[in-house]
Amino acid sequence: MHKAFRKPDELVVGLTGGIGSGKTAVSNRLKELGATIIDTDEIAHSLTQTGGLAIANIRRAFGDQAVLPDGSMNRDHMRALVFKNPEQRVALERILHPKIREEVQRQLAQGALQYFVVVVPLLFEKGGWGELMDDIVVVDCPVDQQVERVIQRNGWPETQVRAVINNQASREVRTKGADHVIENTGDLPELIQKVDVLHEKLIKKAKK
């Protein structure tokens, strides 16, 4: 059972979307406009880098092969492991998720000048986040576009990208649960225009 979040007085917006949808571009623009960004992927990365707070537990649970010589998590090894074995994925999540939630809560307690944006790639897949959010923003694009972007960005084979997508919530599930949907099917200037419009809506809601 997850410990409930303590909601701050400021507006809290959840930002999510499938891999390759453009979440980072959206959060970067919102940050430029003055939103306070809390990125759960960045928190997870800090927990699993050299000296990270989760490394000792990861080594204990998965063995020395799960940790690189520099003391960081062996991401390639763990990615392959959790995709093959759902039980291993759950075990890793049990290590990381409570620590991620603790860090999110710590950052929320520091306050926001305008409003918070909490970036949670698996917001609909993992329970407990909805209780925190006042609004949910979904960045969306067709699956083929997701695949193309991730191949260009990460150099992964198409089968690997589609395996990740198949393990995420469908576009229909995400958009149905959204308060705001940003269609990211065009170029960056077009996306920025849409984000700017969203920001104005969020600012008005934050001031109420």
C-alpha cells in the first residue's frame, strides 16, 4: 500500500504519454514558462547512478551483475531482465517506487512559484499517482511516430521499441483519462504553440 501524498496548496499537474510521444519537449517548454518540474525518470536515474540510494538494495536483490564497475545500475542488463520476467520488474519497482515517491514529496514541500508539473511516464499504469494530480496532461501521437522517434533517439531495434509500447497503457486509455491532450504530430514550433496555450489555461486555474 502506498503512503498517501500530502497535496501542496499549489496546482499539481501530471504529465504523461507513451515513449517517444514528446513528454520531455513539453516539460522543457513548461519549465521555460515558469512551471516547477518534478521528473520521476530523473529521480529514478539519480537513485540508480553511482552512489545512488537504491544501488545497495538492487545489488542485494539482483546480484553483482546488476551493478556496473562504476557503481551504477547496469541498465541494459536490468532492462532485459524485467522485460523477460514480470516478477523481476515488480521486485525492482518495490525498491524504486517508494524512494521516488519520497523524493517527489520532498520537492512538492519546497513549493512552486506558479504550479507543479510532475512527469510520470507510467502514470496510468502504476497506481497511487492520481490522488496527487489536479489535472492530467497527455502528450499523444500515433504509434508509428513513437517508434520512429525512439529509433532515431535511442538506436533501438523496432522490435524493442514496440515491446516497450505494448507494455504501456494504450493511447485510448491515456487520452480517456486526460484533462488536456496535446497532439504532437508536427514539428517543434507547432508543439511549443500548443504548450503555450496549455500554460495559459494552467496559470488561470492555478490562480483560482
